[in-house]
Amino acid sequence: MKEIKVEAPLLTFYAYTNNQTTIVCPSCDFEKKIDATPYKGVNRALKVKCICGEVFRCVIEFRKCYRKKVNLSGEHFSEKPRKRGILRVEEISMEGLKFSSLDPVMSG
């Protein structure tokens, strides 16, 4: 019987304001501080090999504010024309949020 390999989760590390970040191995917790500048603008996962032999994939985020994934319900309102609808908040940060409408905007 052939063994099915489960894809490991993609890890995310955040660059500080000085473009430094710390990569942490998910297997042995070994930490390595690196200059993340060469990875700015790279829109794909990086493949990392730890000193313990573990190979994992990660991305480096250069956002000013961390985005937290959430699953919150809410309502949105419009004054002109007077309408309302239901929404789902998907991500939040100190500077904003990401949401999607769950239904067509209804008359209020």
C-alpha cells in the first residue's frame, strides 16, 4: 500500500521594521535570525532546510500590522440609499479589516 504524504502547513514569519526576521524550525525549534531584505517582493513560498534536517516551506510578511484570521458575523448599513446586509469579517489588523457580504444588500 502506498503511503500518502500530507502536505505540511505553510509557515509565516514577520519581518521587523529593520527587515530582520527570525526563522523557527517547526521540528526542533532552532531559531535563526536573518536579513529578510532579499525576500521582499517574493510572491512564493521559500524552502528552508534546518540544521536538524527538517525541510519546510515558509513565507516572510513585510506588513506594518499583523493580520489575524477571524470568523465574525456582522451587519453593514448604507444611509443613501437606506440599505443593510449581513457580512462576515475574515481578517482584522490595527489598520483595517477584510470582510465579505453574505447576501445581496437588502432594503432596510
